[in-house]
Amino acid sequence: MSMKDRKEIVKIISNMLDNPDSYGIYPTATAYGKLEMYVTQERMQALGWMYAEACNALDRGEDVRLMDVSEILGRMHTDFKEEEGT
């Protein structure tokens, strides 16, 4: 898990725990919604990256079906770390 992910999860959970309603009940539905939205956004970013990578491979005349998935994931992880500035 990246530091960016940890920070976002801590932010969402801390916000939930810092804001119980008048009966002391924590707004878990709101927190779950925010977590779900965050995960969905991260997945969409990863899918977009994979699509762009496949298009680049096709432009280079490569067969995307033969691409090494572990190598692709390594490059994606590196690219996302550079985006985060870590």
C-alpha cells in the first residue's frame, strides 16, 4: 500500500471518528462511501494507465498479449510513485 493510500484512509477514518452524531454514533455509511469512492478512483487511474501502456505497445508493433505482467506492474508502480513525489 502506498503512503498516499494510507494518508487518504487515515484522513477518512479520522474524520469519521472525530464527528460522531449527538447520540455518539459514528457516520460509518459516509466513511464507507468515501472509501469506496477513493478505491474506485484509484482503480480507474490504474485502468487508464494500462490502456495507455497497451496503446503504446501496439504503436511500437508489439503484441500486448505477450507482455510480461509483472514488468508492467513494476513500471506502473514506479510511475505512480513518481506522481506522488515519493
